[in-house]
Amino acid sequence: MADRETDVSRRDFMKKTAGAVGAGLALVRNRPVYGQAKPIFKAALIGCGGRGGGAIRDSMAACKALGLESKIVALADVCQDRLDRTLAGLKKQGHDVPANRCFIGYDAYKKVMDTDANMVLLCTPPNFRPPHFAACVDAGKHVFFEKPVGIDPVGCRKIIQTGEAAKKKGLGVVAGTIWRHHGPYIGTQRAVAEGAIGKIVAGRIYYCTGKLWFKERKREWDDAEYMVRNWVSFCEMSGDHIVEQHVHTIDIANWFMGGPPVSAMAMGGRARRKTGDQFDFFSVDYEYPGGIHVQSMSRQINGCCRKGGQTFVGQKGETNGCGRAKDWEGKKIELPKVKTHKSPYVQEHIDLLDSIVKGQPLNEARQIAESSLTAVMGRISAYTGQLVKWDEMMKSDLALKPTPEDFETGKVKAPPDDVVPIPGKA
């Protein structure tokens, strides 16, 4: 994202967070020695799309940086062509996954649980995340999962519940919120937690970009395949782009603010899209504890101003959250330098793997579930035109349909294209 802006606090929480994030940061400088028998991470990938292929490469790069052995032992997807494409890419890198370890279907993730994989990468469309995560934890497997991790209140709370079960089993869980594993952000957050700009009194977050890809429906696709192949167009698959994409910057706001907001008042609409049922833009006023407001803007429309990032305004100055801060006299505030891998995508896997090896597994389930639910809260407010409160989200029984279970049982009916919620009536 360009034009990164950011900053905020709630001190006690942030001091703890600053120490916890970056468990493997020193690994980039000094490759650790784990003793005679190096652990072998046997990874399985569920969801062989573009991000899935990237995640498996990042995981292997992390193992290399740590001096660990890695093997790809299983692949799973609902589309044969996507699995074949990922398999071909792995073969070029010298990794071969046997045919009997390549699973196809909406229940393919269950077959992965019966393999010897000790690490599972969950990279399917977000609506599938809660049951897939639960299956991994039940099977005793460490998890890396892509953001967001839920598209409705029920799913997000399920992630929190499963995350607690993972803690009891000593399983590592890391989410694809890359900025929490990026040196400039970590250093800035630490400084803000120590009061570098004073108490945060306001903030702004942005994720305004162009449209994403979409797929016109083919005659041979049933409703389930159409939704899977066109998942970024359906709220029921992605949560809408405020959840699927803007969750990155929302997560930064929650990180700097020390937790989720208490309410959301939002507006949004649809101007350009033809497929699916999502909005094109959102504007949300998030209120955090203490009456602190963070303005959120997200948009996916071509030809418009592109702006991404965050700004946090404190009593003594402000920061972009990513390596820049100044006081109200305009003087530069010196921030801690935290060295990480050049790619935060790799660093998040380094932090996960190293924490597991050291017997202190990271568990980011709650924080990413709360950030996902924060985005969901903004979406619901925009769709309905109502003020939505966090306490309501923690009790709501809203679960979007079709559910992941509907895909497994073949009971999927796709919503009509180009029909969207009407604020005040939804």
C-alpha cells in the first residue's frame, strides 16, 4: 500500500503487544542453532489460488532463513486446474506431492487432516476459514491462515473459540496481517506505546484502490463453482472488500488503539460492479474506548484517487505508523529500528516457525478475529444505515448463507448478481 499513515495507544496493552510481536525478529540477523536434530516442517496447503501459492513459497523461504527443513506433503482445493497449477509450480522448485496427497472437493480439507502434515496453510476464500481452522486444531496441526478469518459475527467468534483451544494444545497460529511482522511498523508501535506522541486522540485509515478481478459466469459452472471462482465479488464469500482487503489497515488501527472499537457508523454504495453483491465504497466512523474516533475509507473503483495507509494523531504529535513520527513543532521523533526480513510475507512465517521451535507458539487468532469482526461491523452499518455496536457483534447470530457446510452438502444457491442491500431497508 502507498502513502502509509498511522498512530495511537492504550499503554499497558501496547507494551505487552510490542514485546510479543516479533518473536523471531533476530533470526534475520543471526540464523539460530536448534541442536543436532533440526525440526522438519511438513506443510499442507488448503486453497491453491494465487495467495495460496504465495504462502507456500513464503513458508519455504522462512524455513530456509531459519535453517529448517521443509516438505510439502499435501494439497487441497475444489478446482482441479488450480491445484494442478500449484503442483506444477512446486515441481519446478523440486517439490513433488504424490497424487494420493492431492485432494479435490469441498471436503478435501478433511482428508488433509489424516496426513502427516504438522503445519497447514489455510488460503481458501474467507468464508471457509472457521470450519477449516477448527479441523486443523482438532487434528493437532499448527496453522497459518490468510486474512480475514471470518465474514460474519458467528464465524469470527468461532475463530476466537478455536484459538483458545489451540492455546491449550500448544499450537502455533499466525495470520496474514503482514504489517504486524514488519520492522518499521513494529518499531513505531513500540514508540507509540511508550508515549512518543502522547495519548492518541484521533486517527485516519485508508484503503482506496482500483477494482479487483471478476469472473463472468460460464455455462458449465453450477452456483457453487461460480461463487468460488468469483469469490471477491460476493459478500457471502469474502465479506465484501472492507473485510477482505481493508482488514489490513483496520488491523493496524486496532493494534495501535489496543483493541477493537465500541461502535461503527457507516455509509457506502455500489457504482460500477456488475457481478456479485458487494459495495464499491465504504466510509466508516469507528469510535474507540474513551470517545476516540478513527475515520475509515475504503474504495475499489478505477480512475479514482488511490490512497492507502493510516495516520494517528496524539496529544504531542502524529505518526504514519510505519517509521515516521513528528511532534507538534514539526521535529522528527526518533523511532526504534527493528530489523526484519525484507519481505513481511516471509517474516510472518519466520515468526510462526521460530516460536514453535522454541516451545512458545504465537497465537494470533483473537487479534485477527477481532479485526475481521471490526470490518464486518463497518459493513453491516453501511448495509443497514444503522449504528452498530461491538457488544451486539459479540452476541449476534448472523451467519451468511450459503454456509461452508452448504458447499459440502451441495445445497448452494448463489445470490443474484447486481442486487445489493439498501440502507434503511436492509
